[in-house]
Amino acid sequence: MRPGVVLALVSACSLSLLGAAPGAGPEPLPASLADTGGGGQLIVAQAPDTKATTGTVSWWDLRDGEWVRAGSAPARFGAGGLVDGDTRVQGTNTTPTGLYDLPFGFGTEPAPAGTAVEYRAVNDSSWWCQDNDSRSYNRWTDPLPADCRAAESEHLVDFREQYAYALVIGFNYDRPVRGRGAGIFLHVNGRAATAGCVSVPKDDMRRILAWARPAAKPHIAIGTEHGATAVSRY
């Protein structure tokens, strides 16, 4: 989608004030973004700065022209911090900032009740190809194609807890650039920081999947509160 488009807040807003009524405090966070994807739902993943490995995820609905917060959760980011999606390098454990669509969901557990987005069941033959030399680079494959090396890919079922529930983040997805990175997801927390994904507690991942509606064209905006990767109105 659009790496580098959604990157700093007009001003730092306390998360406790998000969603306040007009005139009662800072405007809702999505209203401060240069681009929200044009749909009626938005996930905002925000870290304090580019070196942070923790922050907040909030999800929002556009109702009668106003953004209303539907939920929020503590979040984890890549062990290498955050970096502009346009300049990210594969294998750096960094989370790409930018605005992305959410192509589909998947999981080792059945879809939560109410899930409307496409949801694929992970089984023993499910892989995410991360081999730069493969025609299936940065794609779900089932089974693993002959030109995609297992050592350069992710066997999804091996991450049964983290991928209990997940949404694909459309980073480097539509027209993949080799070497930029593959397999960036919004998924369930593991033990610590991620390898470049965004993660939240399991119950919150369930809530997000049950909340997302394809007709509302949900997107995710990843950025920081301050600095070059902070989201600002253009």
C-alpha cells in the first residue's frame, strides 16, 4: 500500500483522550492522519519512537463522519524498532511504518465468532514464502512450492500460539520488492518483541477479527508519536 504516507501526529495525544467528543479535547486519532485508506474502519498501531518495541493498537469506526474508537490494546513491535516501509530491509526485525490494507486473516484456531473477513485455517502444509528467489515471495502457500526454500520461509503451524489468530498486513504485498521483507502480520503476542510484526494479547486479536468488516475496507496505520515516522496532516 503506502509506506511512509502515514507517519506522525499533529500533536501528541494521550491515549486516554482518544475518541473524546468534539470540543472536549484532542480530535480522534484517525482524524489527525494524512490518509486513512478511504474506508470506514482503521487500526492504528503507534509506538513512542522508532526505537520502541512496545506501544498501543487502537481500532476505529467512521460513523456519520466522525471516528469513534471501538477498542484498544497494548502492542508489541519488532525487536529492531520501527522503520519507514520504503527503506526497510528484510531480516532486520523492524516493523514497517506506513498505511496498509489487510488482505485476509488466518489462524491455527477457528475464526472467532462473528468474523467476516476471509479467514484461512493453518494446517501442516501452510507456509509463508519468504524466499527472495521464489515466484511466491511474500505469499501464503499451501503446500510449499518447489521453488521456495523451506529454510527461507515460515512454517505457520510452528507458531501455534502467535498465529492462533492473525491478519496479514499488506506491506510489500501488491508488488513485492525483493529484499524488502515478507510475512508482516498483526497477530497474538509471543514471549517478547516480534520479528517485525505487530502483536497484541490473544483476546484483543479475537476482538479485532470479529470487528473487521470487508465492506468497510479496513486498513492499518503504523507509526510513532514523534519524529520522522510520526503521522502528520499534509
